Amino acid sequence: MAEKSFLVQRFAKLQLGLYHVIGYSVAGEETVVQVPELNVCFDIGRCPYFALTSDYVCISHGHMDHLAGLPYYLSQRYFQGMKPGTVFLPAELEKPVDQLLRCWRDVERQGTPFKLVPMRPGQLYEVRRDFGIRAVATHHGGPSLGYVLISIREKLKQEYMGVPGPELVAMKKKGVEIQYRVEVPLVAYLGDTTLGPVFDEPDVQNAEILLTEVTFFDADHRNKAKLGRHTHLEHFLTLASKLKNKNIVLIHVTRRTGIQRAKRILRKRLGDEVMKNIHILMDLEDAREEGEVEDAGPPPADTAE
Ligand SMILES: [Zn+2]
Ligand SMILES: [Zn+2]
């Protein structure tokens, strides 16, 4: 049994309010984080099986540990008879990634369809009338973006409260603006980033769930954080007062420190009260083995063997 579990990759599965956060994230190795209820996967890592079920993938930047599995994700979905995946990515990466995916078509001799959506900081892509994905600039050296999943709601203006329904319909037909738009940030994912203006974005500060990296915890890793443009615990501590998120999930912890040690250092610095809302994704107390993570896997295709 022990030997078997050593060979099986374990994934995290957290339930935070209405949403699950499923994934795997270790610095330099693999990062993939899914929110199944919102049909979105942030980065794709090596494309573990559960990631196939998300129709939307948001790529934060071009490092291999975050996007190696992209051709596999698209190819498998096609092979399994699922609709083509939609991939959001920094606009600067559109061309090289497009070339990469076309090469794969030739290599694999399969006309895998894909849809790339180039994104720029601040841009909002409305997936549906009531749901959008906004890109925010992050700070990792090359082109990099974070993404915020936004619930878009139309609300009746105060002055029209109590007006009977048919009258409201008539007014709307005449072109009266009886509603106003409310955007509620549900989940923000920042990928790899060091400190910077991204943490002043209202969407980032107020998202119900914030997924952000803290790669380094040890004092003698400060220089590594600086060189790689990653977040060190000392940076993160300076943010605590401005982040209003119900839950913060830390990702991308280096193996050099190890999760249990990182957790102890974090608890010591932040205190038990603050730690109630802060989770380390790979703190695998509630981990599932590969194959146990997805309750609803992709539908088996006719062609599946
Ligand atoms: Zn990384
Ligand atoms: Zn990176």
C-alpha cells in the first residue's frame, strides 16, 4: 500500500463556501488549480485527468510547470468527444502558443481544435451575461496575468423599487435604464508574481477566494524570491491588512521548505485567528489520490478504449 501511494500523485481538494478548489501546485514542478463549479481551470500543469472537465483554462504565464499539459488537454478533449477548450492567455503568448498547437496537429496527425483568447490587463471577457473573466497584470518578469472570475448581476435601481412588474417592462421597452450593473469578484488567481500593484486591485482584494503564491518562507531564500520574482512570506505579511478575502489559498510553495514547516512558520507569524482563513493548497490532510478527485469525470467517448 505504501509503495502504491508513493507512485500515485495526490491532489488537494478544498471546499470553501460554495466552491471547491482542486489542484496541485509545487514551485518549478507543476501548478494546476480548478474551480469545477465555475468550469474554470487556472493554469494546466501537466494536465491531470480532472482538469479535462473544465471548458475554460486561464494560463498565467509561459513557464513549463504552468502550461506543459495544454496540448494534451486540447487533444484529449477532442479525442473524448468534448467541445474544444477555450484558453485565455497573455496576449504576448498568443502567437508562440498558436504555433506550438499547430505543430502538435502535424505531430499527432489529428486536427485538434482550440480557441485562444489573448488577454490584456484590465480586459473583461464575458463568458455569459452573468459571468466574466477579467485579466489583471501580475509581476513575474515576462508577460504574466492573473485572472478574476466575476459574477455579473443586474439590479433594479433604488428609485424603481416597488414599481409593478408590467410597468417596469414597459419602461425597459422604452429604453429607460431601470437597472444598474453589479460585479462581484468570486475567485482571483494570480499565478506567479512578486509584490506589486496587482494587490491594490479591488477585485483581488475583495474576491471571495484569493489564490496567490508564496513560494519562499525561509529567511535565506529572500534572494531567490527576488531573482525569480516570486513572493516571499515577508512580502505576504505586508499584505495581510489590505486583503479582505473570505479565504486565501497559498500555492506554489517550494519543496525546499516543505508544507508542514511552511505552515508552522506561517502560523507563528500570523497567529491562529488569521490562519482560520488562510490555507496552503498542498497541505494534504484532505488529499485525494489520482482518480478519486473528480466526482464527475468527462463523459466517456464512443471511441474510448
Ligand atoms: Zn511557477
Ligand atoms: Zn513562473
